[in-house]
Amino acid sequence: YLEAMQEVVLVATPERIDVMHTEIVHLQRLVQDLRTLSLADAGQMSLNRNQVDVGALLRRVAATYQLRAESQGVALSVEAESAPLSIQMDADRMAQVLGNLVSNALRYTTQGAISLRSSVVGGQALIVVADTGTGIVEKDLSRIFERFYRADQARDLQSGESGLGLAIARSIVNAHGGTISVESEVGRGTSFEIRLPA
């Protein structure tokens, strides 16, 4: 499009500019995602660790997606223990992880509910993002953290997603000394569990 406009073969209409802008945003996101993964691979992902109230972080992420959830008819809730759970983490990086999980949940939950929960289990902080969406077929479960892997190829290509979100989420959680796992049942929903040193 841009070359054709430079050569005056195409007229620069608002619609064509919008298409180019959308593609540039996708490219920027892909480059940033690849940079994040390369830093993680090299063990050079910088973490700005501070004492963070996990419940407050969950509420911050939920607030970001509340309007989108409401527009889809999805109930988005936060369940945190009454006693504040505070741990050392990079709040922005962990918000990126949780945002990715909630965004994915919204993509596959057209109605129903998504919950973000936190608790302490076995001396570890446990964060759960669970939905009542379409679920993930068993053959895809073992591969969803792989780079560029898409369980639903058609839908993810249409949305412009890179297939790197869960790989990045795992890298960030691992950099915090934690683990991330998933359980899912087709037709009943999916649950991601993040365990971090408390």
C-alpha cells in the first residue's frame, strides 16, 4: 500500500491508512515480543522487583479488561484472601502475564465468567486465572507454551496475535523463580495456575 501510494498508483484514503497502521502496530508488538523472549533466553530479562500486594495487582488487571468483559456479557471477578498477600515481583511484567491470560480467556469465553484468584499454598503464592470458555483440546495442552503455537489457527490469525503471548508469560514467570501450568476441559473452561516464591 505504501509503495503504491508513493508511486501515486493508489490514493491515500483513511481506510487504507487504517489498514497500514494496524499492520504496523502488529509488527511493533511482534518485534517487542521477540525482544522479550531473546532477553529471557539469554538470562538478561531485567526485573524491577518491589514488594507488591497481589490482590491489588489482580484488581488492576481486572479493571483494565472490565469494559471488554461487560460488552461480551462475561462476569470478571477477583477473589483475594482477606489478609493482604505481598511478595517481591516486577508488577509491570506480572501484569503483562496476567493481562495475556485474561485477554486469552476473553477470546474464548463468549458468555460465562472469568475469575482471578490468589492464595498461599505450601509456602508459595498461587495465582489462578480461570474461565468457563470453550476449553482447550488435550492434544494442544502440552504445546500451548511453545512459541508461535496456536491452538485455534484461524481465530488467532484473524485477531493478529503472534502466538508468543504464552511463551512470554512462561518466560516472565520463570524469571521470577516460579512456574505456570494449565488445566482445561473442552466445553467447561480453562484454568492457568502461577506459583511464585512467597
